[in-house]
Amino acid sequence: MALASPVRSPAIRLSVSLLVLAAVGAIYLLVSLWVNDGTIFKASYRDYFTSLMEGFAHGHLWVTDTPALDDLAEFQGHIYLYWGPSPLLLIAPLYVFGHGFQYDVAYTLVLGLASVGAMAWMIPAAARALRIPLRRSTWALMTLLFAFASPNFYLSVQGRVWHTSQVGATLYCLLSLAFTFRFISRFHLTDLVLGAILFSLAWDARLPFLAIWPILLYAVALAWHQDRALGLKALTYSALVGLCAVGGWASYNYARFGQLAETGYSFTHHAPRWIEGVRKGELWSWKYLRHNWHFNVRNWPFDVQGRRLVFDQEGNSILWMYPWTVLTWGLPFFLPRMEPKARTLLFVLMGVALIQFAAELTFFSTGYTQVGSRYFLDSVPVLFVMLLPVFEKAPRLLLVLGVCVGFVLNVAGMSDFYNVTLMHMPSWFL
């Protein structure tokens, strides 16, 4: 029996991992079929990335034959996307494969499931970097919380350019964090270079992911403290990757708009309040704090007197839609128990999380129409790592309850947002 155990243990771990990911994949697929009239092989009503892919295939940077101009930049007779093009690297293989996967509903679903897989892979790497023993049950429940109690759930099932961009950027971020944490644990330069490349792809897709650069800087500083030669190489390689990324970003902007730092925001057909914010140069301001705090923190999705759920397209409280966030209050109790080096990394993560959340609360249009809090997904990867000490010690039943509450509220929110009911479920499922 003693000899057989080491053989069975990896097999059991692999079986549990595959079972968790398969269950997530099945539920994501069913929900996507539910909100898309029984098929995922279709374009959403704003399938802009597919149009951009077709533009690139024809040798130009603008899009043609778009059904609308919502959130598109119009400049010198051409229509452009202001979103960064890095998600196309993820989309291209699916677009070339075709068979329905060239449409944004299908490929966004694939990217969303890949993000769940990336989170599942990143969690153990983060635990090793923080020197936290990780139980398999903690890993499974954290994966399920990300899958069903985070904005990744609703963003993955219905395409749309806003969703595709954010899910693709989050996937890049999760992979960047995974490789960076691997570097912190074993000091292989390849890990750091890959982490830096994926970080660059993440912020190209969504500029708010620039906020995670202190984690890469910490990894370089740790390498320098460990070995000066290693630290110098780490600094040089990561700096070169960063310079190439900034150069590519600026060149792409210049090729479209003749300005190095113009992403297209100035020429975009936005909603009136967006246009006002861009015109005044007030993309971030403390004057938005009260509005964003109400819809993203205080606005719970319940009508107590009417005994029903009420979802606001401006946003609903993250404390209810993503109930694991209440664990943040437990973090101070675990800080003194952390090893000194791990505690330093945790403080870096806390600083990044604070910057990300402050940026969300002071942004002029935080999601606008959404289920829960769409932009909160930018903060989720770092928050999950930051809360690892709390997740590991939290009662399993409490985490299971968080998965269930998040799942029910987000499915109910999607029913309201996409205007579907159980009657829209495919007949073979019912």
C-alpha cells in the first residue's frame, strides 16, 4: 500500500483537475447555448474583432462592412478599433480553423475557458512563490470561484468586442503572472521573458493591466538580490521586451492616426458621457468616485420588499456578485504568519490591487452596461493571489457557498441582461 500511494496520488490529482475543468467547460457551453439561441457558431451584434481580422487579412488596419459605429474610431474615411490588436494572436488560429469558430461567440467562449485553465495553472505557481502549502480542495474551489463568481463567466458566453477584448487581456495577464511566479520560485530566465512578453500583450489589449508591472519589477529585484549577474540579465531582457512592446504600440497608433500615443479614443463614436469625458480629458477623476462606489460596491441586487432580484446595467455590488471578495477583510490576520520574503511579495500584490481598484472607481465609465461589475475582472487575477493565505484557511463550506451564490446571481443576471429565460434553453437539454 505504501508503495502504491505515490503512484496513485498524481493520478488522483490529475483526475480531479480534469473533472473540475470539464465541469466548468460543460456549464460554460450550456450557458452560451442558452443565451445564443442554441448555437455558439454565430456572430454577436458587435463582432468587431472578426472584422479587424478580415482587414488584416486584406493588408490594411481598418475594418469594413461593420453593422454599426458604436465605439469605433472614424478617421480620414476609415473605421478603426481603439482596442489593442493583441487578442488577434489568440483569435487567429480559431479564425483560420473556421467551421464556426471564426465568429466571436465561439472564439470568446474558447478564450474564456482558456482563462479558467490559466487561472487553474497559475494558482499553484503563486502558492509556491508565496510559500503557502496549497490543498487540492483550495485549488478546486478557487478555480470554481473564478469560473462562476467572477465577471469571466458572463463575459465569455456571448461574444461582443468589449467582452472579447477583456477576456483575451485577462488570459494574457493570468499567463504572465504564472510565468512570473515560476521565475520567483526557480529563477529560470525563460520564465521571466515569457512573463514580460505576456504582460506586454495584456496591456496592449487593455491598458489598465499596466498596473501589474510592479510584480515583474519585484521578480527582477529578487533575482538581483539572489545573483547580480542573473539580475542584470533579467533586467536587460525584460527592458528589451518592454521597449519592443512600447515601440510596436506606438507604431501601430502612428500607422492609423499619425500620432504615437493616439489609440483612437479621440475619434470614437461613444455614448454621450464617454464623449464628454474624452473631450475634457477627464478619463480618471475623483468626481466619479461616488457614482462608481454606489454601483460597484453598495448597489446590491435585491428588492427586499418585492422579494425579487433586481439587476442594474450600471452595475451591482461585487460583495454580492463575487462573494469571495469579503475575504479581503481577513487578510490582515494572516500577514504576520507569512515568511518575510513572501510577505514582501504580498505587500507588492496589495499595492497593485489597490491601484487597480482605485483606477476602476475613478474611471469615467466603469462598465456602463454589464452584469455585476465588468471592469472588476481587471483586478481579479491579482486579488486571487493576494487572498491565497485566506483561501487556504477559509472553511471549505464557506467557499462552496461562495461558488453557489455567485453562480446563481450571475446566471440570474445574465437572464436579465441577455433577456432570456429557461424557455430559451435548447430542447435537447430540457
